[in-house]
Amino acid sequence: MRVIAVCVLLAASLPAALAPPRPLVIAHRGASGYRPEHTVEAYRLAVEMGADYIEPDLVATKDGVLIARHENEIGATTDVADRFPDRKSTKTVDGRSVTGWFSEDFTLAEFKTLRARERLAFRSHAYDGQFQVPTFDEVIELAQTLGAARGRVVGIYPETKHPSYFRSIQLPLEEPLLASLQKHGWNRRDAPVFIQSFEAGNLRELRRKTTVRLVQLVSGPAMVAGEGLKSIAEYADGVGPEKRLVVPVQPDGSLASPTDLIARAHAAGLLVHVWTVRVEKEFLPAAYQGDAGREFAQLRELGVDGVFTDFPDVAVKSYGSTSPQK
């Protein structure tokens, strides 16, 4: 608790010229705290709230089109079970048995008959059944159009989901991803694009094919221990750690002392974009006393370069509405 109070006090008292740089606000699956995730409406709302980047997770359709879904199992986020009940199956994805409905079993035309649903029971379901599933091309076009209309850059932060699995079934993600970026003029180093993945092999392959900035996602400490960060820096421009690798949380919801991960990553020449800040009690550690602004403030004071959040309006309120593109 004392760590949080000190961080918030410092953020409030430092002169603007001395305050830590404003982190990028990355809309996690769009403004997914307010609209069904990975929909045009969630992305648009995120931009209206001031997000710097919108994040489409990418999976492939049966006909090889990239669409925005968090997983290739789409039963939890669409009405597919109602429209195609006979397509339910069980598959092994990355060594795990999964039962449901899978993106690779549906053509894009069939996807356009589906409608998105809110995944989490405790969030509003008022918009269930209203919004389509967008393609990656549609997400890029949306970012470019909304950015132009607002006189600022709106970036995209695609994640390749299960890339090894998709390549194993002859539906690779990398080539169509880069083709879409090329089509829209964003397959270049200075484009407002980060490509992220949990698979190092996927990122190493992408590094050979593009100069777009790459980010290694990390969910546990092993990958960033010892010489791990130096290894990541060989192919990636940043690291995306789960936020508890930066500020550990005890079982009772209290916070342990921050780790040295940010300092070590910066020393290795890597940006640090943490995931994911949410405002609900189901996600927000008790130590923040129901105020996600405290968590945003602490992460800024610790020096993160970007923060993924389902609630970009709360992040923008904490950090301000203007960020340099990094």
C-alpha cells in the first residue's frame, strides 16, 4: 500500500518536464470493458477514448483470411453454437485438448453471418448479437480512417494466435499478416505497428521477413531470467510481460516490491509493454482499493513504455490524451 501511495504522490508532485514519459495506451481487444471484444465498435470506441493503439488478435478462417478473435475457438465470443450447432468438435491446439467451434472450420462468408457476444459473465451483455467479426484488413482500414479523421496516428498491435498450430494445418498467419500490412502501406519500420506473439520462433521468422517492430509476450519469469532478455533482444524490439512480473501480487491482494524487470529490459534495449489493466474487482488487486488509476500511476512511475487495458478511457484520464508515437 505504501508503494502505491508514494508512486501516486510522486506523479502528482513532479514538474511536467521531470515526470516519467507518458506510456502508450494500448486498447486490449478494443475498449473491451464496454463492448464485445474484437469488434469494429470496440475498436472505434477505444479510439474515441484516446487510445494510441488498438489490438487485434489474429486467427485464420478456412479460406485463409485473418480475422480478429482472441482464440480460434469461437464458441465463447460469438453465436456460432446457435447458427452452426453441427460444427462442434474437439481438437488438440498447442498440446491442449479443446472442444468447441473453430475459426479454421468456417469460411469468411460464414463468419459474416455470425455476431459477437461478450465473453465475461459479469460484463454487460447489452450488445450481444449486434456486431460482426472484422477481418484484419478492416481493422487496419478503421485505424487509418479514424486517425486521419482525428488528425493523429492510431496504431495497430496485432497478435498472432497459435501460429505454429495454424502453420501445421496449412493456414499460416505470417504471410497474410505481412501482405495486409504491405497493402495498406504499413509494412515498414516507422509504421505505427507492433506485432506480438508468445512464440519466439514465430517472431524470429517474422524478423527475417519484415522491419516492423516485434514484441515478445511473456507470461512467466523463466523467459526473462538470466540472459533471457538479451536473447529476446536479438529478434524483438520489446517485451510484453504480464503485469505481475513487474509488480507481484500476494495471495491476499497486497503488493510485493516491484521487480527489476523494467530496468533490465531497458538495459537490453527493449521496450516494456505490460498487460493487462482492468478496473473490475475480479481483476484489480485489493491493494489498489478499487481505483485502477493507482495501478496506472504505479506502472508509469516504474517506467513502463506502454500498458494494455480493457478500459482506455481510465488510462487516458491517468496519463493524459496525447502521446508521442513510440
